[in-house]
Amino acid sequence: MIYPSSEIEISIVVPLYCEESNIDHLFERLLQALIPLKSSYEIVCIDDGSKDNTLLRLIEHHQRNPAIQVVALSRNFGKELALTAGIDYARGQAVIPIDADLQDPPELIIQLVEKWREGYDVVYAKRRTRRGETWLKRFTANAFYRVIGRMSQVPIPADTGDFRLLDRQVVTALQRLPERTRFMKGLFAWVGFRQTYIEYDRAERYSGKTSWNYWKLWNFAVDGITSFSLGPLKVWTYVGLGFSLAAFAYAGFLVIRTLIFGIDLPGYASLMVAVLFLGGVQLLTLGILGEYLGRVYEEVKGRPLYLVRAVYGEAVSKNGAEPLTTSNAVPTLSQGNPPVTHQSE
Ligand code: UDP
Ligand code: MG
């Protein structure tokens, strides 16, 4: 059943990157979980330039069930941007992003929706435990949430992923944030509104493996911190001030000592230590300036956040992003890479 846009109550948004092996199970559980809601829904799937048959699988599902909408990005843009695209294309009164690997149990959707019906605008799902993750990942994740919690000007809830419910009002607010570095957890927090949470135990990945590694996670953390705090940039004023004062005092001490005791030469070691230490601090500062400057550069270029290659279904972007080309060809399974298409019933 296809509903006119205004009638869709719930939009589920799923970013997918090479999740071929999870798709059947995902829809099975998702559709099952949506029945008790007794409301109209759509499932907006964003294929984030997958290299496997994810897109073709999605199109098959769309053909069987038109409530499944498929938006194919032109390449891999990363989860945050795929999610942004999905939120732009969602038409429901409430939008629920969820991971394709079933780490966020779809059975919780009903609880999210209940809270929403009670009048909350944002209902996030907080992880009580994380299964299937190494202690190192848990430790680093914990450390990250603590650091960003202290540094950020808006409180970013710890141990929440992107699995949450957003009211249409909040979605509209999110779409007014044009920034490229989209640290979604932070943006969700930044917009405010009436927020509440439910708790759950995070499951293991159903199949496949995570596309994150520590280098990506580190960059993600740096993105998060630089987008939500000017702390790393400002702290150098005080570090510099501290060093200047210390240097000034030391200079005074040297002058007086020389006046009283005359000149002596040794001092190579302390000189080297001071030079190397300050050199190190300066390089670090430059690096941090570079982090911010690089991000300013990215923002100033003003490129679109993502490009859509094809849309299968009714979904239209609320944010003006249209597929690059439109035609009516439907890719067949034998084709490795589907052509540019825009298909709608
Ligand atoms: N994902 C994506 N683009 C990417 C990487 C991941 O759309 O470049 C999707 C992925 O298919 C999954 C979700 O983002 O639905 C979460 O990814 P993953 O399970 O790898 O992350 P983790 O659960 O480890 O945070
Ligand atoms: Mg996952």
C-alpha cells in the first residue's frame, strides 16, 4: 500500500553499505516489528555505494513491497551522510534511523513510538551493554564519550548510537544545519527539543563485519570533538601564557644570577630540552590549527553533502537533492552495476 506523503506516520531509515547478507533477515524482523504499531510506514533504504549486491537485493524487496523505498547514492559517502540522505528522503511524521546489521533491535521501535506518542520529540535508545565488541573498543568508546561530554557545549548523551526516533519538527530543524562534517550524535543533541530515552542491550552484528577500524574511529572522534568544541583551539592561549610567564621568571632569575655570580657556560642540556619541548608544543599547536582550518576549508567549498544516483519508489527529498538523471530502466540481477535509473509506480 502506498500512502500519500502526508499520511505516512513512521519512516524507518536504513543506511546500507555492503550488507547483502543481512537484508532478508532485516526486512523480516523490521516488518514484523512494525505490525503492532498499526500505523502507516515506509522504510527508506540508502544504498551507500555498496560494492556487493545490496542495491539489487533492495530493489527486489522494493518490487515486492512498495513501502520499501530505495535511494542509491552515487558512491560511498560514509554512514553519516547516508543517514543524512535518508532523513532528507523520509516523509513520515516520525523518522527512525536504524542500522542494517540488526545491532539495534527493531522490536524496540514500538517503545520509541510509544514515547513519541506521549509527546516527546526525540527518543533515543541508550545502550546498557554492548555485545560482540572487544574490551578495547568498549574502553575507547567510553573514553570518547567522557571526553566529548566534557568538551562539548551541548550535552551529548553517552552510549547512544544513531538509533532513535525524531519528530518531523526535529528533522526540519536538522535540515537547517548545512555543515559537511556531520557528527550526527552531536547534531541530534544540538537541535534540542524534548528528549527522552529508553535502554536496551546492544546485540552483536547479525552477519558480515563492521566497516569501522580504529583509524576511522579516531577520525570520527576528531570530527566529533572539533565540530562541537573549540577547546583544543583555545587551550593554546593558556599554554602559551603559562610558558611565557615561566620563561619570563626564568629570564629574571638568569639575569640576577649572572649579575651576582658572574658568567658560567654550562647549560647545553637545559637549552636543548627547552628548545625541543617548545618545538614539539608548537608543532602540535600547528597540527590542531590545521585540523580546524581543514574543516573550515571543507565547509567553505560548499559541495553538496551527497549525490543521489537513483531512486526506486515514491520518496522525494525534502532538501532539494534530486537524482542526477532519470529514466525508467529497471536493472536486472545479471547486471553487476545497475544503470542510472529513477523508477516510480
Ligand atoms: N554504513 C554505511 N556507510 C558506510 C559504513 C557503514 O551506510 O560507509 C552503514 C552500515 O551498512 C550499517 C550502519 O552504517 O547499516 C552501521 O555500520 P557498522 O555496523 O559497520 O558500524 P558499527 O555498528 O560498528 O558502529
Ligand atoms: Mg554495526
